[in-house]
Amino acid sequence: MSKILDICKVCFTFGKSNFTIMKPRYLFPHHFRSIGYLCFGVIILFGILLKVFHPQLNMESLHQNIIPGIKTWHDITALLILAGLLFIAFSKEKIEDEHISLIRLESLQWAVYLNYFMLALSVVLANRMELMHIILTAVWAPLIFFIIRFRWMIFRLNKEAKLS
């Protein structure tokens, strides 16, 4: 009988609690969001100015190198957009708790569903040349959908907290 009780022994500890705090390991520090908005804003402003001063510039002229060095600038802007969107989307909140993590997860799931729904709809409705542009857009779209949904849910959460 003693051997059976030894197998089923339960140890209780009293005193210092051994709880662990959930750490968001794969998020950038909070101040990276400002860097992301700066990168994204500068590139959007650059794109608007480029369209104003070079309205003849399109995707075909980009690949034919009509304007010297434009391919290099295109690559730099694409990388800055990617970095900016990643910093905006995956930087910590000032207070990062389980509820924020749940909102982040739900927003990411919602963004992926929406992106693939729109991609499937585009595949059915678009022709071959338009489809290439749509697929290139689908690379950036999940980050943009995630940022919009996550920021909207945080805005609603803060609004509800102020009313309470």
C-alpha cells in the first residue's frame, strides 16, 4: 500500500508563488511603431511625388529601365514599405496583456481570411496581366488588413474603457 501512495504523491508548496508572466517574445519594442509609420509615410509621400512629377512612369517602364536607377529605387521603396508595415504591425503595445494578444491573434486570422478570399475572387474575375498585379498586391495586403483591424479593435477597446 505504501508503494501505491508513493506513486500518487502530490506535493504542495506554500509561500512564494511560482506564476510566470507571459512574454511576447516575437514582437518589436513599442518605439518601433513610430519608426514604421515614418518609413511608411515617407514612402507614400515619395510615391505621390513620383506620380505627380513622372506621370508616364508605370510598371512596364520600370522593367524596361527607361529612367536610369529607377529599379534600384523601386527595390529600396519596397523594402522600406515592408519594414514599415512589419514594424507597425508587430510592435508591442504600451501595455501588452493577454487580451491584447487575443485581439492580435484574431486580427491576424481575420486578415489572412480576408486576403485569401479577395485573392480567390480576383483569380476568378481578373485576366492574366491584371492577375500579376493582384498577386503582387496580395503580398502586402495581409499586413495592411491586420494593421487596420488591430488598430480598430484597440480603438474600440480604449473607447469602452473610457466609458466604463
